[in-house]
Amino acid sequence: MRALVTGGAGFIGSHLSEALLRAGHEVTVIDDLSRGRRSQVPAGARFVQADVNDDLGGILAESRPEVVFHEAAQIDVRRSLADPLLDTRVNVLGTVNLLEACVSAGVPRLVFASSGGAIYGDTETIPTPESHPQRPASNYGAAKAAAELYGNVYSQVYGIDFVALRYSNVYGPRQDPHSEAGVVAIFTERMLRGEVPTINGDGTQTRDYVYVADVVAANLAAITAPPGSYNVGTGAECDVNELHRHLARIIGVTAPAAHGPGKPGEQLRSCLDASLAAARLGWTPRFTLDTGLESTVAYFRDRGPGYL
């Protein structure tokens, strides 16, 4: 099968590209390298440096993908609030531009990296199912919800099989420790440097941490899944204080975390019900939080201070 991965030089996209190659598929990677690294594009993949708002029709016409995985995105919630036009340009217009290119090139299926927590906002139901009302509290969440709506329109009008995977908080090797969007990588980096990480607020805000290899497995399952939207998470809440304790134990740190002021508008709880993905994709997470964190710490430790 011929596959194309946008954002394939980035955190999740590079892992997905590797898995597709291992499964025997032809892979084309599109990335503008604004956040991704050329070194993370796996050998064997064709690489094209391009932005999601560039003219993608020619690239898709040449590579003729049978499925497109759309991982490229502006992923920082706080940046989306500070610069909503940038967030909309990348996450909404970029997605529509890619959908147009898919129609032009006759691509039958697009798998979209959406966001569970950001789309739902704070909810009454934990774990939160796909049927819960969407109340995004950030421009990032609104953009992901809008992109899903566009994908569903293109599905109805043009017959593209559109699958949206609503990720919970993804972590693992290659996550950017210099971004606001990856608390596991940020805490890991600072602890390995001998620094004390700062927890925003009292640390009782919860997230559903899902390991990147499990997210990749969900994407592979989406190749043949019925079109629709699916949560991709563990169904287990973990607050920030508990996450810090897990990492401190693995790294061997005894100093307590520092606490800073809470971030205005920060979501208090986020945890996804992934039973629909289990039923229709045959997907369930395999990695426990401890196992995933141990692998993540080992990755960053092996790369040393020059990488961090």
C-alpha cells in the first residue's frame, strides 16, 4: 500500500512512518521542518519538504497514496490563544488544503490526528465518550473540531473515507522537550539536567497519558476502520503531581517539584473512553504508564545533554 504522512519528521509522524515501512508499505513524508527533524525521517521513506498550505496536489499526484495520515499541526494550546490566526491557518486551512489535494489526486482515505481533551473541554462524564458535547476552551480545540467537520463534509460530498483519531495526551521518545505541549518530555528533560520542574497550580489537574506506540497502532488499525471519530486514550486519569512522582522515581530524583501559578482557563480533567475504538478498530492500549515512562526516560537519557 502507498501511504503519505504529513508531519512525518515530527514526534508521532516519524514513529508512524517507521511502522508503515516495517509493515511493507511505501511511505512519502511531507514536513516543513518547523518542528520536525530531517534526521527523524526513516530511511526508505520519500521525503518532501513542504508546508500543509503549499500546493500539495502535485505531491499527491506523484506519490499516489492510498491513505493519507495527517499528523502535521500547530500543537501548542497556549500559542493558539496567543496567535489564533496562525493556529487556524495551520490546523483548519491546512487541513482543508490537504482535503482538496486528496480530492484532486483521488485519495480514498484520510486519517486525521484530532484531539480528545481539547475538543471536549471539561466534561461531566469521565472517561469521556465520543458522544459527549464538544466544548473546546481553546482555539486549538476549536480548530481541531472545525477540521473534523470539514473532513466529514468532504466524506459526504466527495466520498473520502475520513477517520478522526481523537488523541489524549501522547508521550514517548522524540517528544519535543522545548515545547509547551509535552509535559512528560519537559519534566524528563529538567530532571535529567538536575533542575526542578515547575508544576502549574496545585497539580491536581488530570490527563490521560497514552504512549506513542499505542497511538501508532491505532493509526494502523484506522487503515481499514469504518469512517468516523474515535477516542485514542487509556481511560485512566493521572494528575500532574502523580506524573511527577512516577518520573522522579524512575529517574532517581528526590527533590520535590516547584509550584507556580495556575494557567488561566486550563482544563481541570481530561480522560477518554476508548471503548468505541476497541469495538470498531480492534484497538486497545498495551503500554502501562510506568512502562511507557521508563522507555521515554531511557530515550532521553541515552541522547545526553547535547540533545536535551
